[in-house]
Amino acid sequence: MDITEQDQTVLLMLGPTDMRKSIDGLCAMVKYFLDEEPVSNKLFVFCNRARNKIKILQWSTNGFWLHYKRLEKGRFKWPEADDSASQLIDRRQLNWLLDGLPLIQPKAHKKLKYIYF
């Protein structure tokens, strides 16, 4: 399992998701609501109404991974749903979200682009 790829696209499914859904149900949501292909290099992230559970759907070579995190205390800083069904974020923001932090971290170091001489 490799969920540490920095160039991987991460899509948050805005709005609450029924956490009883497993791989097939989440794949159907990805196809129907996001019009995306679940068999891709993207991570699809879902959160429940109480914002204390997250599921991440990931395709890997020949099958799906379903990552699940449940907080014992507190809530995830999940963005509010707007007119769109999803929100694109980067891996760094996903790590912040999983750590219980907001997606926007104004005091975080800026990403550097490497320049080779």
C-alpha cells in the first residue's frame, strides 16, 4: 500500500456520506456524483455527518484499498458543502485534515520548487 505519493490527486466528497457504504457503494458515488473513474490514481475521501469518521477509497494495481479513520474525541475540520459535489486538495492538505487541522494553514511553510543547476 502506497498512500504517500505526493503527486496523487485527492478529491473530497462534500456533504455527509453514509459510513455503512463499503467499496462498491463508494465506487457508485464516485461514478454517479463526481463523474469520475474509481479505478484511477486518485484518492476519494468521504466523511460522515458527525465529522468523526473518514473513509478513503484508493485503487492499487489490481484492487481497492479502503482506509478508515474514526476519531474518539473531536471532529474533522471538513469543508462545508457548496454548489459543487467535490473539492480538490493536495496530499499535504489531506494530512492536515487527518490530523484534525483545517485545510488552510496560513503559518505553514510554503512548498518549494526544486531548481537544479
